[in-house]
Amino acid sequence: MNSNQPLNLTGSDEIDLIELFQSLWAQKWLISGAAAVVAAAAGAYAFLVTPVYEVQSLLRPALIKDLDELNGTAVYTLTPADALKKVGASLDSYETRLGFFQANKSLFEGLVKPDRSLEQAFEEFSREQFVLLKPDPKKPDNLSDYVGIQISYPEDLDGVAITNGLVAYAINAERERIAADFQVVIANRLSAVERQIKAARANYEADKASSIAQLKEADSLKRAELQDELRALRQQLRTKRMNRIAQLDEAIAIATSLGISKPTTPAAMGDEGRAAQGQGSVIRTEVNNQQIPLYFMGAETLQAERDALKARSSDDFTEPRIAEIAKELKLLEQNRKIEVLKNRKDEDLFLKQLAQLREEEARLKGLDLDLSALTLARVDQPAVQPLKPKEPKKVLIITLGFILGSMLGLFVALIRSMLVKRSTKEV
């Protein structure tokens, strides 16, 4: 077969485009009818199906002044960004949506279906038709943070009321949570302050008891030391007195044996001897730095001193220190520091930290904030009634129906042309 031989476009096995076009043109009413029928069916669907609308609401961060009163308490700190996140988390919470549904069941009566309860219908509606709007973290060009909610709903529901109501409910629910947290924090702080006050009082009582015990112990020790010193002094004085009596007894014996009854001196005794020998009177001056023996005092004097010492009942008056000890023991009978500590009336005045704790307690009790109007987020875009439904897109559906109908008509016309041509060849 020569490869350079031209194809015969008019051969029996080739498709004649002109003939094909003429055949399709001859069946133009069939093609138009099919397109019209499918387009009409699509149009019927577009006009009969329940329209679905879509609304959304966007929230922006609150202003700093809106949260200044709360942050000024120094008890609960909340930034605008954190407040917006809390509201967004509340909007995304099924618990919040369920609470709004239970509080506004009349808004969801259009979801009622024969095969399921209203609660089941709402659960499906919440899962499929609610969309939380938030910035894309991959797009850092957003001028400010935002959160929002987008809801798709059939025309028998009031989507605008549901959306705005849910946003208000979520903000109020989060506001109530913050108010509850605020009260709990204050209660915890007050409990902590009360525990600190009790601890300070207990510490004060322990310190006072310790001070009293230390003072009593010091007094007891001092009293014992003074009594020991007193006994030792008295024993010392008694010993001295007994030694003195023994000395006096010895001196009396010597004076008696020497015949000294009156006080005399060694020189005077020598003069008496010379006078007995007939010598004249002599005036003698005697300087002697040695102690004269005790027996020179004479037996009478020594006996008188000995009798007095034996008759003495106490030697305390002979020692001044004993009087001082008696005075100190008398002072120890009543410790005025202990008495003052025990007789304190308003002991809170002596607590160093009590004033600060009382001030903090009064400040916490005075934090009576009304958080019912606390602005957690600004509604930047409330939901409004849409001008047209999101679905169905009637023009698009009818156009697609017309295109599909035309394609179906062309396909049927081609099949008919092929069948007619084959039947003609067989004849």
C-alpha cells in the first residue's frame, strides 16, 4: 500500500461532516425539545427547591477602656484579645448553641421533621450549617483580630434573629462566666487574707506565750541564783561567827592566864612591871605597825563579845549584800512585763502585718463591680437579611440544564442518524 496515496474522504467508511450536519439540522426540533425539557426540569427544580440563605456576624476586640475597670481591680486581668478569644470559644461551643436553642426553641420550629425530634434536627443543623469565622494564621496581613459566625438556613427560619441572638447569648454567657470567676477569685483572695490574719494572730499568740515563758524562766533562774547566793552568804557568815567565837575563847583563856581583865597594850604591861620594882614614872611613846594579839582586849571585853556572838540569831545585818538580795527577790515576786502582756486588751494593735491585711480585706470587700454591661467584644458586622438566597442559583441551574439537555438531544440525534444510515445501507 502506497503511504503517499491521499485519503478518500468520500469513501464508504468515512464520516461526511456535511451530511452529519445536515442530519443534525434536520433533527433540530428534537435537540431543541430535549434542551427545553431538561432546562424546564432544571428550572422547576430551581424554583421549587427550598431556598437556603446565608448570614454572618463579625466581632472585633473590645477597646481598652471597656476593660479598664475590671483590670483596675488587680484581681482579674483580661486583655481585649483574650476577651475576644473567650467569646469565639463560646460561639464555637456546642454547649452555648444548645443553651441558646433551649432558651429560644420557637426560632427553630422550622427544623421539625417527621422522622426526628427537634433536638436531633438542631444537632444536625448545628453540625452542618454553623461555621466559625476566624483569621487565617497563614495570612498575617489582617489589620486586627476578629471572630464571627456564619449560618446557612432555609427560608422558613429567621436566620438573622438566630445569628444575632446567638452572638448576644454567647457574649452574655461568657460575661456571666467572667463575673462568676471574678467572684470566685475575690472569695479565694478573701479566704487567703483571713487565713493570713489567723496565722498572724496565732504567730502573735505564740510569740507572746514564748516571751512570757522566757521571762518566767529568766525570773526563775534569777531567783534560784539569788537564793543560792543568799544561802552561801548566810553559811559564810555563820562560819565566820563560829570562827570568831573560837578565837575569842582562845583569847579569853590567854587573857585569863595573864590576868588581863581590861584592855591593855604590851607597853602598858611593861610599865606595870617597872612600877612594881619602884621605878619612877616614865612617859613612853610607842609606834607599832603590828596587830596587837586579841587577848590584850582583856577577858571581860572578850567574854562580852563572845556572849553576844553566841546570842545572835541572825547574821544577815552584818552583810549589806543580803539586803540587796532580799530587794531583788522581792522585785522578782511580780514581773510587770508579764503582767502587761497578760492584761493586753486589743491585741490586734500589736500585730505588725494586720493593718496591711485589714486594708487588703476592706479593698476586696469593696470590689462590688457590675459586670452585666461589660463589653467583651464589639459587634463589627451584625447579621442582616440577605437580598437573595445562597442556594439555589437559578440562572446557573437553568443554564446547566439547557446545556445538558442540548448535549442529550445531540446524542439522541446522532444515534438516530447512525441507525437511519445503517438501515439505508442494508436496504
